Amino acid sequence: LLFANRAFAVASLEKLPETASMKLERCSQEQFDAFFMLCDGKTTPSEMPRLVSRDDEKQNSTQRRTVDRNRVKAILAANAHELDTSDLSQSRPLSHSVSALFLVGSLVNHSCRPTAARVFLGDMMFVRAARNLNAGEEITDGYISVLQPSFDRHEKLLQRHGFDISDDRALVEDKLLPEAQARKLVKRMDAAETFQDFDQLTRDVEKFVSDRLHWLGSGFATAEVEAAATRLGPGLQQLLIGGIATAAYVAVAALLAQQEKHAAAAVAYSKCCWLLEELAPHNAYHASWAVEALLEAAHGGLPLDEYIRYARKVLNAHCGPGTLEEAIRGRATSNRLRPTLLQATPGTMAWPPGEAAIACSLRDRTLEVRLELSQVLLLQDLEVTASPLVLQLRLGEQQLSVMLPGRVQHETAGAVRLSKC
């Protein structure tokens, strides 16, 4: 848990400006100053407000202030949060149509690869680390959904928050997934209706991304793009696929569940979690899909140990320890998911069942790529090809593109060695 913050004002989106204005008329001077130091969509203050944890009701002003309501509206438009927590016990988002302004939460900057995940409980915001953070590393959030292509993120952030993005993810996507081609794929997704439509789209996106990563590693990209792609790390493939087609993968999983093809649905939801591990780990969608994967695995007769431990990992990070049991309690229609089984399967698993975990390291001029697989892979099912920046792996029917931590020089590169751990 990074921090918790009580809302300064809570109301429906339409009533929030008036509610906040009335609070500002009487609130403490500290809160008043902090509110008007927030970005209003056009200007960002050069200094941060000083907020101290204490009972602010005792510090309220005894005199009523005059408040600039137009500026209040502008600040709320740039900073208000919709209280959009999912109800994991019902497999649906909570639709209260309620928004709030959080003075501390509003200080968190946007990133298209957020380092934190938030969850709401009443008028409280709880922010937890979504990734492993080093001391001094910035806490970031997604102001908009990061499960969309870069051209959408550019437009929405400019329209809603008054700034554009130029981070590593946006730079690489803009070059590797040009807007004209990305829009064609998004239009196909909008027009898709059947399982076959969505399933074929996911295959085509994977092929498109694989081809673009091959292009990246062939020396045609600029040094700036190559450097940004290297900083994004081994999971670049997930970022590129997920930015275009996450909704299509979710549709595939949901349609398989509707068709009562439960084992296949569990695998499909696990694939959705694989995308989220890189895009926005441990957010509400991630928690929901990890639970869905576990439930479908139970209905489909699959071994449950890995699904239980992975779902526990995601929910621990999203909501806190002990929440998996509560999430399952009201939804487990399968006798296989009794509380005793959850208790008998302790621990967590870092990666979605059925997906390959990848780690790269460079030691003494030796590049080591480590794969962790949950299934047995025969040697004839493994195919490895490499470019100076990207390692292409075929693992049975699965194709992986691994961004390497640095450029490999062909003239000095040694032989590729495979070893089993």
C-alpha cells in the first residue's frame, strides 16, 4: 500500500462542481490552497501543495470565502476520479455514477505504463504498487484507459487534460504501429460480431506486431526508437498487442464462456491477464479477469493450483491480502472451488497459467534470456530466430517476440546455447 486518501468532495458528476465549491467556502486554508494549486487543464503550478494528515474539520474557516466557480469546474475536469471499482463477487463494475476529488490522488502524474493501481472504498482511495518500485521511483497512474492505441491516448489526453504524451511507449507505438494501420484494426474490432471475427482479429494483430518487431530489429528504426524500445523491456510485444486488441481478447474469452467451453475460456482469460501484466498490472480489469480464469478453469475441469495462486497474487496487489476468498465466496458454483481447496493451496504465482514468463539479463557480455513455462515443451516444438534487438521464439503454437536489453553485434556474437533449468 503506497497511500490512502479521503475524498475532498464526492457527488454525481453533474453536482460535483457545486459540492466542491461549497466545501471550498469553509474548508481549512491548507485544503483551499491545495485545491487551487492543482492543474486546471491549461496551467500546472510550479510548486506542490503541502498536505499534512490531520482532522481538517477542526481547521475549517470561520468565515465564508468567495470561490471562483469557473476555475473549480476546470480543476475538477482535469482531476476528478470516477469511483469505478469493480464488484469482484458479481463480475461487474459498480455503476454508481459518482465522482470525487482527491487532493493527494490528484498529484499523481499520468503514465501509459502506470506504476500504481487504485481501488475505491466509499469515499476512500487506496493506491497500491502495481509493479516492483525502486526507492525514489515515481508513482504514476493512468488518467485514461491505457488499453487503447496511441492515437486514441494522444487525442483523449489533449482533449480532457490539456497535455500530450511523448513517453517511451507512445514513441515506439507511433513508429511501429502507424495510425492509419492501427485505425483499420480498431475498425475491424468495432465491426466484429462473432467469435470467429474476434478470434481472427487477435491472430492478425499478433502477426502484425510480430512483423513490426522484426522490422524494428532489422536496423530500419531510428536510434531514438530503438533506445525507447529497449527501455520498455522484454514485454514490448504485450504492450503493442494490448494497445490495439485487448477488447478482442476479452470478447474471445467471454464468448467461449457463453458457449460453455470453459477450459478454453480459462486459457483465454489467462491470455488477457498476460497482456495486463505489462499494460496495467493489478487494476480492476486484471483482478476481474484473474477471477474469471479461475472460475472457468474450475468449470472446465482443469488443474486449479496455478489458477488459484495466480488469482491470489493479482487480488492481493489490487485489494489486499485475503480478498480472493471473499471474491470467490458468492460466485463459486463449482464444488471444486470450496474454501477448503483455497486454504489448501497457499502462496502466489507471478505469471498467468499457460503463459511463458520471460526475463533478460546481460552478464559479462553474455545475454541470458530465461523462460519459465508451466507446460512441458518438446525440443522440436522450440524454434529460435534472432535479430540484433529482438529474439523470436516459437513455443509450440505460441509465438513470442522478446525485446533484448541491448543491441547484439553480429560480428562479435557467439553461438546461441539452450539449457534446461
